[in-house]
Amino acid sequence: IDRVRLEAMVAAPPDAAAAAPAPAVSAAAAAPSPSEAAVGAIFAQVLRLPSAAAPGDDFFDLGGNSLLLAELQLQIEEELKVNISIADLLRKSTVAAIAQWVDGARAHVVRPLPASGGCLEAIRVEGWRAPFFMVHGGGGRALAGRSLLEILGPHQPLYGFRGRGTVPTERPHTRMEAMARDYVAQLQHVQPHGPYFLGGVCGGGLITLEMAIQLTAQGEEVAPLMLIDPPLMPQARGWREAVAKRLGLEAMWVVMRVFGLRASRLVPKRFRPGAERTPFWVTFRLASYRYRPAPYGGAAYVICSQPRLKFFTTGRWAPFLTGEVTTFEAGPRHLEVLSGENPLALEHMRTSVQAIHAWFDRRRADSATLAGRDAGRTPAR
């Protein structure tokens, strides 16, 4: 529902509407506002549209998905100089609604996200279930679409982490352990004690694993993890590839430290280790190549594209995930698995969520049984 248009409509008495001629709509009145024009142009850029989107156009109706939503968030922040969360974009998905939010943020009617501080976004806070904490991938943006909300059900709160360093004033972490410590501290402001429901997309699977290791070391309980197309641990690759890529990343980090975080662009393209070369991406990849996790004995549900599934079927993840691991194949391409539109991936996500919900339900039943037994005991005389 386009609430902006609905609120703008003024109801007239039926007899007056029938008697009066329809007013002429001027070109000026029909023209989008400057903010609507800017947001419409960003829609066109992100969705590869032939022309700017109209004020009433909805991002998801035009073909948007969770990956493109993260790109939309990035473009709005970079081009319009306001910070908008994924939760806001899910609630305000038309050009007009987003433009209204931008105008409000600029006028300080809507308080923008802090440039430094927490990097945990509340996407949905309602619900009686334990919150689901979803960790970003290598791009650093929280990924959550309508399909994930529907799969989780109406009683499941959802929080998404964005990478520290995706905001220009922040310095990114260069160690996976430090990144996980930061996220655990923020998570425990929302939920002080477990059991915890954690998940990660792509490289976020490595952070999720380290968060689970750290929480377990605190004596907390962690539900089975939900990992969506995680990469191979860098140290499980061939040593030549691992050494070459780490040396390239270390060199880029030195350049960025000396000349500023945006200076990775000074490095000739042929020496850069990948297609995405934002400062966050460089430091995230560097952190992954420095990471040496302890074995984790908890359970996990892993939804993989065909190329990454072989990392599990050939045992190359076995030294790191030593508990019960359930794997699902979700198609041939990595980005399709992450998009939120792949029917097979969505089916496997639903199966995984149902299994994890059942795990929580059993824990609650066990706790209720123990509480009943304790209440029924009589003190010894």
C-alpha cells in the first residue's frame, strides 16, 4: 500500500464530486519533488531500469530483492548523504515514501543513524521467539528481504549486522576475532543470555562461526547455526593461492593505512585481489585470510550453491565445524542463493528455520519440565 498517496487523497462528498468538473492537473503538480526525482534515479540505477521510477513505484514490485536492497541502501547513503536502515527500506519501499524519509532526515524530523557507534539494525522487534541475528556478507550490508521475514514467521524478531567501516567515519576491523567480539557485545545488549539464534550470509558465515565460538566460551548456549553459502576457509585452499592473495591484501591495507582508507584505488587493477575493492571489502578479506578458528562442536544448517557445496562434501570444512552439519544444495550460482528469489534456496531456508524453531521449542519444554520438578520438591526436614 502506498501510504503517502493514500494520505494525500482528500475525500469529497459524493454529490459535490458529481457536480463539480474534474480539476485539471498541472504539469508542475504532477512533477516529482527533487527528492523523489533523486530516489527515482537511484531506483533506475540499482534495478537497471530504462528511466527513473515514478513516485508511486514500489522497489520490490519493480524486481528488487535482498541483494539489490543492500545496493539501494548504499546508493542512497552515498548520493543523498543520509543514513537509512534496511528496516526503514522494508517499511518504506516506494519512491515517494523513501523521498519523504530523506526529506525528514535532512530536516532532522527523522533522526538518522549515528555515523559511529552500533552496527546492529533492528529489522523487526516484535515477536516472542528468541531474536534471529543475521550477519552481513563481504559487502558489509545487512541482508534481509521480505521473503526472509515471511519464512521466519510473524513471531520472530530479526536483527541484521552491517560491517563496521561501511560508514566512512568508522575504521573497519582487520581481525575476525575483533569483529565477532564487537558484534557479540552489541547482540548481548538486545539479548543478554542464550540460547542464541545466529546466521550469516557468504563471508558472514565466518563471523557467525567465531561469534558462536566466543559465546560458547562464555558458557552461553547457541542454537544450530544457519549459514547461507559460506566460502571455503582461506587456509583450506592451496598454499600458493592463499599466500598470494594474503600478500596482495596486506599490501593494499598498508597503502590504505598510509594514504587513507579510500587509497586502495591507487593500486593498479591488475594487482588488486578481486572485483569489489571498497575499503570494507579489502579489510574483510584480509581478516578472513588472517583467521584461524578453533573447532566448533555445535550444529549447523548450511545452504550452498553447487560450487561451494563441495567444500563440505569433500571434508574441507570438517576441521572447523565438528558437530552435526546438515547441508542443502540450492542451485548453481552464489548470487542467486543470496538474492532471496531462488525457490530452492528459500525452501531450504524454510526447512532450516523450522528445524531451529523446533530446537528452541524443545529447549523451552525441557526448561518448563525442570521448573515444574523444582516447584514440586518439598524441602528436606
